[in-house]
Amino acid sequence: MWWRRTLPAVVALLGVTGLGLITVGLTADPARPPRPPADAPTRTHPAPDLAPLPRAAPVRVQIPAIGVGAEIVPVGADAAGVLEVPPLNRPQLAGWYRHGVSPGETGNAVLVGHVDSPTGPAVFFDLGRLRAGQEIRITRADASITTFTVDDVRAYPKDRFPTTLVYGSADAAGLRLITCGGRFDAATGNYVDNVVVFASRTA
């Protein structure tokens, strides 16, 4: 899976080499959200009036609804603008885009993770099964735990990735989780979609 940065944000693309995550021969397809892509996610709960938190790196993500409890490592982007992802030989790690905001700060914090690996499902294999109202808990390096509630889950064709919705400015603390999704195209060596979870801080 490749994630290519274009100013002023980062555009997610899928790839087959370098940092790419492409695996064939898995018995199950990664989950897909139930609704088609649209221009904006739908907030399904009121946003509480919470003061933004100071910057602190996230160190762990827990998503009880899909059984995720994973370490988070910081990732950046190389000179060519390709966003790093956790190493494929450690598919249960999630990556935090460290040049963006941290979870709890004002703005959209971004986590990326593989959907599968040569040995089977990876950390975000079931990301598309999340539903609005379910919780995501982020443990930060300052020992605080920040809770986000899922607003929406969408699948986007890789050439129509919603850069502004994911990496754009925001007036509250948001969280975006991204992985590969949809059908695996053996001819191109790509998953055809990106799955994006949109969430807002609620505690």
C-alpha cells in the first residue's frame, strides 16, 4: 500500500512495490463499508465541548468492536512524498503520521495500517466492519487515554481519495483510520479502494 503526499495534504494510493502492501492467496476479502462514497462523512452524535489536548504521540490504539489492540509507531514521508507505513514483517502495528496533529489536538490525526500480510490478516483487516457510534481509544505518551467515536466509514476508489476530508483543517479533534479495501485486482496488484474511518473525540 502506498500513500503519496501532495501539498497541502497527503493522498492515499495503493501500490505493489517499495512500501506497498500487496498479498495474494488470502481466503477472505477485507471488509467493505456498507455505503458508497460521498463528499462528506456523516456525524451521528453531537460533538462535546472539549478543550484540545497538548501534543503527545499516540502509542496504542484499541478498537473493542473489531478486537484491535495495537502498538502505534510514528511514520513520516520520504523525499518522494511517499508516506511510510509500518513494516510488512510487523503487520499488527499501526502507524501515526507524525507530521500531522496528535490524537486529541485540534485537527485530524491520521493512523494507517495494513489490511493483510503474507501470513494473513493484519491490524486493520476488519476496519470496514466498524459502524457509527463505536469507540476507538488512543493511549498517548503522556499516559492519557483519548476516546473517539466513529462518525462514518467509507470506501473510496484509490484515484478519488478525499484528501481534504482526511488531512484538511478542522475546528475540533478528529481521527482518521486508513487501510486498503475492496476487491483485490490481480492484474494490477492493487486493492481497488481505500477504507477510511472518520471519528470525533468524545471523551
